[in-house]
Amino acid sequence: SLLVYSFLEPTVDGTSEKAAGKQKETGLTLVKQVDRPSLPGKDAGSSFRAARHHPQNPDVLYTVVNTVPPRTRTKNSPKRSFICKWDTKTWEVTKLRKVSDRNVTCFDVR
């Protein structure tokens, strides 16, 4: 699954003079755990490879999902790769495209 975190804003603790000028440490808060999308075909499983936000629209997230081929006797089972477009308000896949019969290792959104 894909874990989505948010940065905490630094806050000032005003309980004492010593602590008034110091800020608490910033940390991460788990916002959402996104399950892998259901993909077409007969694959044994899949994994997220990378994720990037749309440059102008922060409500759109693109992910690369690489599949694991099923255990069969064929030597060259395709390890398909998909690009998924997510709506980050509902965390639903709005579009899904197969991009390769091999695993994708990196991508960029412009």
C-alpha cells in the first residue's frame, strides 16, 4: 500500500519562559493508507514504484504500478506497468493506462 504523510506545522509551547522561544519538532502524520488499485489481467500482485503530484493541480497524483506475473511455466511472462491518475480528495483512480510490458523504474511529470 501507499502511505500518505503530512508535515505538522511547528507550534510554540507557551508553558514556560524557557519553552516560549522554542518550537516543537516538526513531524509527520499519517493521513491515508492507499491500497493498490485493481488492475486488468491475471497478475499475482503489484507494487507502487513512484508517485508524483501534478505540477499545477495538487489534487491530482500520478503513480507507477509494476505488476508481478503469475507463476506459470512460461519463461517470459510480461511484467506489466501502469500509470494511475488519482483524485486525492476521494483517493479513487480516475484513469489507468498500461505503459509497458516491462517494469518502469522512473518517471517524471511536467
